[in-house]
Amino acid sequence: MSTALHAGGAPRRNQRRRPARRDLASNAGRPGSTSPTAAETAPDPVVVDEAPVESFAELGVPSPVVSALAGLGVTTPFPIQAASLRSSLAGRDVLGRGRTGSGKTVAFAVPTVAILAGSAQRLQPRRPRSLILVPTRELAAQVAAVVVPLAKAMGLRVTTVYGGVSQGPQVAALRPGIDILVACPGRLEDLIGQGHCQLGAVEVTVLDEADHLADLGFLPAVKRLLDQTPAGRQRLLFSATLDRGVDEVVRRYLNDPVTHSVDSADTIPPMLDHHIFTVTPEHKAAVVRELASGAERSLLFTRTKHAARKLARQLTGQGIPAVDLHGNLSQPQRARNLAAFAKGSARVLVATDIAARGIHVDDIALVVHVDPPTEPKAYLHRSGRTARAGAAGVVVTVMTPGQVGDVKTLVRHAGIRPTTARVAPGDPRMAALTGPLAPLSFVDPSPPVTPRSEAGRGGPSSGAGGAGRRPRGNGSPSPDRRPVAPRRGPGPAPRRRPR
């Protein structure tokens, strides 16, 4: 769903002129350079930053933005924010590396808002002034939740663009002009192809979770979109790692970037406690149920969509309110389930790897790998949903005897030293991790989903379907009606067979 917000006009100062783009090959060997030679030998040099700061005001953040950050509960800069804001607020291109949960969203949202507020450029129809590219719909919504209050404080408009929903509201939001566009590459390319959006006025471009954009195969689309933005304008790239072609994007599109690295995807949070429980196949379901029965939020990962849906239903039926998150859900269903988990009406979220990146829900106490992942990077990203922003967290991997060899290899490559144990239902070691049990609740926390056969009846026509839609011309029956045999010409109808 698209959201357009605007607040009273703050005065805009003259636009900062940035130095002309220089040949990247001439930057080899300079601090912070990302020439091809430097990227091959030292892909992410670390800039030594000044002494730690205690407030955003010390970094030069405008006071309305400081107040808006305080309203979000953010008063002291995280390391990646303190490290990068001086460079980005000065108009420099920035390459920021930090694992998910390290505060990267604020690190790029603040300079984007501040730079636009100080620019003399005015809104133009269908031409956003800044672009934030993200890999998933969920991350787009979460980034917008941070950006909107900051932008509103400076009188800027924000909208989101992603697939899985009707494009009508998104087109309507883009039509009068927008300051900050948070977008997924696929839907944005579609809208540009239809003439609903142009990127020729973009002043600041941000790539968030660049390595995940690469993992999902979006880098070709990202390059096509970046080619449509003006050369020489500010670009900020934030990523947990610099593999899978991200370094190529850095070399091609960032102009002499300042690099700030606080931690990477393979950095283990100090407050994260890892455990591996070996269970027999017949005891696995009961052990998983006990791990999910604590009073605090738990996030359970399965390998397949079917397993996630099935486990969420089983837990809910056993009195543990749970919702699922996977690729087979529509965007409204995803949003509803995430909201139920974030608000606490569902204490358990059962997800596939779609939730391992870009999903931020506070106070997740326990992550359970119901199905162990197949690669260390997936393990670390899943586990990173807990122990965020300095908080403590627990990660449990449940394995059967046949998975011992694979899991040993996994944790060795992930660089962790877990506590291992063989457990059965009722083992006190599980209760020590989950803490006090939550009271059982046998009420489904999520509202019923309207069947597809009923969606569109009696309501206004919209998008792909609605009231008054004609029957399909291929002769296939409506899913909620019994097929009717066609008549055989002008003669009498065939006699019905007695039942």
C-alpha cells in the first residue's frame, strides 16, 4: 500500500554543489577509495572515525530531525550512525557495512532527509527527489516507518512502491511529485516503463541491504535504475557483506566513497547464546512446541512454506498463538501476520528465510532453527533476528541424528561455538532457555481470510477483479458454483438423471 505524507513547509536552503565525478582509476591507493584494484585487494577499507558522540546534534543533524528521532526512541547514535553521518551529511558518497540490526536505516534516512531539506530543487510531477532501493516489501514498509517521521519534521513527502498490491495508489502518490521514494526494483521498473515515474531529478540514491538485493537477483535491475539517476549526485550504499557483485556496484556507481565498517554479517553479537539440541524424529514436534511456549516472542524458521504454514496452525491449535510468514501469502496477509507478531497477539512467528533479512521486530528473545539452514550465511542472518541493538538473545538449532554431520559443518563455517545437548520433551534445559511459560490461548489471533471466491462480490470494481466481472470465457466454472451442462441447440434440454 502506498503512503504519501506531507507536513508544513520548512524553508529550503540553497542546494549544495558536489564535486564533479572523477575517474575512479585515479583513486587507487587513496583512503576510502574503491577502485577495481583496491576492491580486489582490500574490498572494504575502514575509515578511522573521531571519538564517539553522545547525541545526533553533535553530528550536525537538524534539530527537527533530532526531535523526530527522539520520538522514535532513538537518542544516542549507534556505531554505524556515528561513523557515517559526518560524511553523508557533508554530501559524500558513503559505503557502510554493518550487519542487520546495527542501525543502518537511521544512518541513511537522516542524511537523505537533511540533504533534501537543504536543497533548492522543487517537486516535479512523477520525478522523486531521492530513491531508496530495498529488496523486499516488508523492508520497504519498515524503512518507510523510520523515514516518514523524519521527513514529516522537515516538510517532505514519502511514498512506497512494491509489488503484490494494486499499483493504483502508488501511481496516484507519484503523480504530483514526491520527495523520498522507497521502492523495490521490480515494481519501480514496471512503473517507469508505463511512464508513471522518472528518475532524472534524484538527488540522493540509497541502496539498502545491497547484498540481499544481489542474493535475490536484483542487481541487473538495480544497475538499470542507477543508470537513470543523474551522475555526480550523492549515493549511499549499506550492506552486511560486500560479496555477490556488490563491490562491482560500488566501483561503478559510487564516487570516491568514504567507507565505514562497524561489523559484518559474520560478526557474532556478544550477547547471543547458541545451542544445538539433538532430538529423535518422534520427539521433534514436542520439543519444538516446548521451545515455542515461552512468554516472550519466538521466531521459528522452517525450510519450506508448507512446513511454516502447518507448524503455525499446529501451535495455534495447541494453545500457542502463532502466525506464519512465507512467499505464498499475499501482501495484506503478510502485513497482518507481522502486525499480530509485533503487537503481541501472536507470540510466535513461523517463517521461511524470507524473514531472515529485513524484518525488524523488537524484543525477539528466541530464534529456533526448526529445520537447520544449509549455509552459514543463512544461519547468521536468521540468528540475527534476536540480540539486536545490544540486547541479549538465544538461538537454538534442533537437529535429528541424521543431520549431525551437516550441522557440525554449518556451525564450524559460521564461526560459532554452541552448547550442545541431547534432549527429550520435558528436559529442564529447554525451560531454562524459554523462561516462564505463557498461558495457553485457544483463540486464533488473526482474523479470518476472505475466500477468493467471495472477494470482489458486492464491492467496487478495482484492479484485477471486482463486482460485475464477467464469467471467464474459457468455460471453466466459478470456484464456488457447480458446473452447468451447456444446452445442445434448439431442442429440449436433456432429462435430469434421478438422484
